[in-house]
Amino acid sequence: MKGILGRKVGMTQVFTKDGKLIPVTVVSVEPNVVTQIKTVENDGYNAIQLATVDKKVKNASKASIGHAKKANTTPKRYLKEIRDYEGTYNLGDTIGADIFTAGEYVDVTGTSKGKGTEGVIKRWNQSRGPMAHGSHYHRRPGSLGTMLPMHVLKGKKLPGHMGVETTTIQNLEIIEVNVAENYILVSGNIPGAKQSLVLIKTSVKKKGTNTPKEVLTYTEETVADEVVESTQPASEETTETTSEPTTDEVKEETTQEVVETEATEENQGESK
């Protein structure tokens, strides 16, 4: 069995290339440090202890600081044991999100959300009584037992505190593992509030792996500068340009035309 500690970020949805929508839970996985190795000879069973999320030294006890120094790390906030683990680990080794691959089935354990004090309808999914005017029974717990014991039998479902319980959801599929950004996408929902601690372990009931889903990814496109290269060879014909006459040249042409017209008029008068 293999496992890792993470934090529940929230839920979202991804699309596969064949057009299917899959609701997933995002689990942020910070590097887990092996802070203790237990063996059958010393402790009676095989297990490794994982630790994650740094804690300030001023808030840590001397025992936790000394325990962390043995693994050459800083004091951690969360510690958890994994029994019957796969592989060989040494004290101080780091485990990342790449311990799992897409398509594997896992069991996710977390602490359910706290609901406070609730009645039997919400807490135990009981049905209410008739809401007509003649009924005096609506949302009460019902009969508390027979007359003979003269006390409420053990196990009777009554109002009380709801939530904040260790809950495990089994046979969830891993959709994506991103080592660069340290997160795992797990299909479906998992117990716990946002930023709560969760434990992802190999599935107990469902063995093997499924065909990994091809998830659509989105990348930002960058527009490159277009370089226009002229393939036409330079020649005298293509380089010819038409130059427009300047104002001085226009004035000279007009004065020359006026002089020519005056000369022609004089010649015509003499001939007459």
C-alpha cells in the first residue's frame, strides 16, 4: 500500500477529448517527509510515518523538534502512519505527487464537515410525521422504546452532534497528477472542508488501474512578429519612381508659356 497526505482545495470539472465531463476534487500535495520507520522487530508492525506542512519552531514542543531533527527536517503540523507500505524508504526521504499515476483507484480519508446539533431528520434521515392540524407529531424522534426495560435502549437514534467524523470514500479514480504544480485531481467528492487534511491511499477493494483519461488542457498562445521577406529581385524597372514637379518648376513653365504667346501675337500684328 502507498499513500500521501494532502489538503483539499475544492471542486471543479474537467473535459476529456471524447466529450465527457468529469467532476473532480483538487488536492494540493506538498512534499511529505518520512520522519519515522517502524519495523516488526522494534514496534511489532511495519509502517512509515509521513509529515507535512511546516510549523513555526516557537509553536513546536521540544519533543517534536527533536523528532524532526532525526529526519533532518523542520517541525511539521500533520503526522500520519502508512502501514504495509510499498517500496523501501529511508529516514528523511521525500514523497511527492508522482507516487500515484492517472488511472489508479484510491481511498480518500478525511474529517467530515461539522454540522452542529441536528435533529433526527437531518442526522439520521428519518421521515417526519403528518403536518395536518390534528397531528401533534412532526419532527420528533418517535418512540424511545418499550415499557419493560424502563429506560432508553442503547443505540437509539436521537438528536445530537453531527459531523466532524473520520470518513472514507472508496474506489475513487485519479484523473490527473501534476508534479510541477503539486496537485492531484480525484474523481468525485471527498470528505472535509476546504484546506482540510486528507489521506490518499491505494484502494483496498478495487485493485489495478484504469485507462487514463485524456484531459483537455488549455495553453496561452503568443503572437509572434511576422517577418515579411520580399522574394522579388531588385531591378531598374521595379525601382523606377515617378517624381512630381516642384513649385519652382511649375512657375518657370507658366512664365515661358506667357512669353511665347506674347511673341506669337506680335508676329501676327506685323504681318497684317
